[in-house]
Amino acid sequence: MKKKITRRDFGKAALAGVPLASMALKSETAFAAAKPNSKIDGVQLGAQTYSFRDLKTIDEVLTALLTVGLSSCELFSPGIEPGGAPAVMGNIGRPATPGGPPPTQAQMAAQFQAMMNSPEAKKRREDLRKWR
């Protein structure tokens, strides 16, 4: 059986909506999309674009920032520069064999130097210089 609503319940529901309706009418975003403003009590909130690193293009990142209502961001440079972030850093500091001893500082320095002097790293630096 369907429950009937009483006049008292209807009145309570109607009165509960009055403050919300008055706020909506005063708000500039009530009926039209406005610029996002993520400044709250004088504090500017934002995000670094690294938080959206799974998105493929900067346009997708900007859309995501607007979707969550942020008007401020710090750019994560590999996300906007050509070539993206280098993926070759993954093995530095890892043991040579699974479960083996970690490399020494000298070994890690040698791995880093080898990575920085690789043809891929040199090409990426040159491409970045041309782009900038």
C-alpha cells in the first residue's frame, strides 16, 4: 500500500527547500556555467597536473580540473613537454637479481650516468631543447 503524504509532511518539505532555493537564486552559477573559483576563505586550492597523469592530452587534464571545480593548477612538465616523462629510470636502485642485495651508491651513480648518456636520453634532451 502506498503511503499518503500529510499536509504537515508536505509543509516541512516545502519549508526545508526555502533556504536552498534562496541560495540558488543568489548564486551566479545557479542557472549558467561560470568560471570555477577554488579560492575558499582566501585560500587558493588547486592540484598538480601529475594527479591526472593517466589522461592522454592536456585538454583532457584541463577538462578534468574544471569538472572537479578547480581553477588553479601547477603544471607537471613531462605531461606537457614533447616526449613525456622518461621511462628509463625504473631500474636505478633495484637489485641486479630479484631478492639480491641493493646496489651501492657507486653502482647507482654508474647506472644513472649510463642512463643519462644513452642515445634515447640524448635524443630526448635535444628534442626538448628544440621545442623550448
